[in-house]
Amino acid sequence: IAHSVAVLGAPFSKGQKRGGVENGPKAIRDAGLIERLSHLDYPVHDFGDLSFQHLEKDEPYMHVPFPRTVGRANKLLSGAVSNAVGAGHTTIMLGGDHSLAIGSVEGHAKQRPDLCLIWVDAHADINTPFTSPSGNLHGQSVAFMLKELQNKMPELPGFSWVKPFLSAKDLVYIGLRDVDPGEYDILKDLGVQYFTMRDIDRLGIQRVMEVTFDHLLSRKQRPIHLSFDIDAMDPSLAPATGTPVNGGLTYREGIWITEEIHNTGLLSVMDLVEVNPDLGASREAVESTASMAVDVIASALGQTREGGPITQESQTLKEDTEQLRL
């Protein structure tokens, strides 16, 4: 969509109870993100990190911890993402925990109300405060966005600014393998399109992406918001994260997803969340997680596995060979 990239750090951890995920943006930058993106075809603007206020008094509401802190952080992020998209940048938001998607997708939708959302994650993050086992807001992000859940959501302090803006049909999940019972009911009731790891085994990642785009883009081309939780990847590749689940995406499946999203030409905003350097068992564990994050971001922005970014010329060449193959 845009011909420049904005990188925005969101060092925030209060959507869950483990410290360290606020150091995610730094870890991803330290793994060479900006340098890697500089090899691609467009200017990169690093807007640095947002700074989030710590609220002294923020009592839990129901069993949801830090509601005001999370609400305020997301409002700030929403404005920043909205500004970056409005200025014409393809925007990369580095988290931080996945509660930040509330502000990121909402701010994106302010500029592009017709957006669709691809959520790559081991978890569906679609609990409501009533269904959530932990109360943690990083497991409830999607519930704040969906129009269909409007009546299922209590008025949480700190969130009066969020009005649901997304239809269930405009959302696809990829990589699910740890879905709570209440979430499963919501997914089924709303008829959300989702692909579990079992579906990926059955169909293959190529078919999964074809069905994803068919579902989201067959009626019309529209901006894509990609919300990528690093825990979608197998923990052997991305161990330094708060809620790892075995049996995740392989390296090649993760990269295929982002390559195909790039190839649509419609990526508008990408979140990369839940890298927690404090949870790596070793320096190697942290580095492999952060470098996995850099790889999926670079791939979403057009870095190819053969090397060198795709230019228009090589793209045409590729289409010619496609013809030949047929």
C-alpha cells in the first residue's frame, strides 16, 4: 500500500502478569530489525518507543488486572498508529503484550475502516471478562473489536473510548492450538474462520493462505492488518515468550504466511508481539526468538528467501515463468 515503513515500539506488559515483555521492542531492534529493513525498497522511519504512564491506583475490575493502565496505553497507541497510517506509512508495531492489538487495530481502523484482520497466534485472544480464566487482557483483545460481542462485554474502566468496529467475517485466525472453552463457543457462535495447527497439518499452509485470502479479499481488495504473536511459532524457534505451546508453526510455515501477505500488496499494519527477553533460558534462546521476529517482519515487507527484495521487474519475470509452468 504505502511506499515507506514506520516502526513504532510499544514497551508495555500490563495486559498480562509476567514482567519482561516490555523489553520486546528493544530485543527486536537489537536483533537488527532496522538494518534488515534498510535493504528493502523503501525508506524506513523508526519512530522510537511510546512511553506509557504507570498508574499508581488501578484496582482490578471483576478479575481483570490493570484495566485503566491497559486502556490508557491502548488509547495512546491507537493515536500513534492512526497518525502513522494517515501519514502514508506501512506501520510495524513492536510489542509488548498482545493487549496492545486493541489500540493498534482500532487506530488503523480509524484511517481504514474497511480493513480486515489476520491473527497469527497459538491463542484466540477472544475471551471476554466473563469467560477469561486468568482475567488477563492480552487474552481478550479481539473481544473488544468485534461488533457481534458488543452485548457480551462489560463497561471496563479505561476502555470507554473503544467502540467495536470489526465484523466477525473480517477476521481469520491461523495457528490456534490452545483455545479456552468459552472462546471455542464464541468462535463457533460467530462463525469465525480459523485454522488450528491440525487444519494446517491437514490442508498445508499454502491452501490455508488461499482460503484466508478468498475469505477476506474475494469481494474486494482491502487493507490487511496482520497481528502476529511470536508464540504462533514453535517454541523450539521462539522460546522467549510468556505462553509457549508445543506444536507450533515451523520456520517455513511462518515465513510462507508473511510472504503471501506481502504478495497481496495489501499489508497496511503489522503487530509483532509477546517477545519476552526475560523468559529466555539462555542468551541463545532470547536471540533466536528476536531474530525469528525480525525474519517474519522482513518477510512481510518483501524480503525473499532467495535473497534480494522483489522488484517489479523480477515480479514480472516470475509471472512469466508461472505462465511457462502452467
